[in-house]
Amino acid sequence: MSHTYLTTQELSELIKYNPRTIRNELKDSVLIEGIHYIRPFGGRKILYIWEEIEKDMRTGIAGSVNAMALQ
């Protein structure tokens, strides 16, 4: 499966949230590392996975968390 990786700025333009809101409020509370975003090569840069974010925006975060619990 192919993924679309976005920077914080690119994601903010798609979901109409301020980049600061994404970094300070959504990251690690709603957007989970390893599901919604990655840190390529173990670095500081964050790339968001659009397909996972879009899916959870439609179904809610509970669907992803429950799926993880079943694994």
C-alpha cells in the first residue's frame, strides 16, 4: 500500500488547523506515532501519514485504538 507523507504545514492546509495546534494539541493525543505519523530515520522531522489521518477523521480515533488492542 502506498502512503502519502505530509509535513505539518501540508497537513494543516488539508485539515484547516493551524500548524501550532497540530504540533501542540493533536500530536500524541489524537495523532499517534507509528499510526498517524513517523520520524524517518529516527530523526526529529515528523511526516504525517495522510491515509491514516483521513480514515480516523471519518471513523474516529476509537477505531484505531481498538484495532491496536486486538493485535
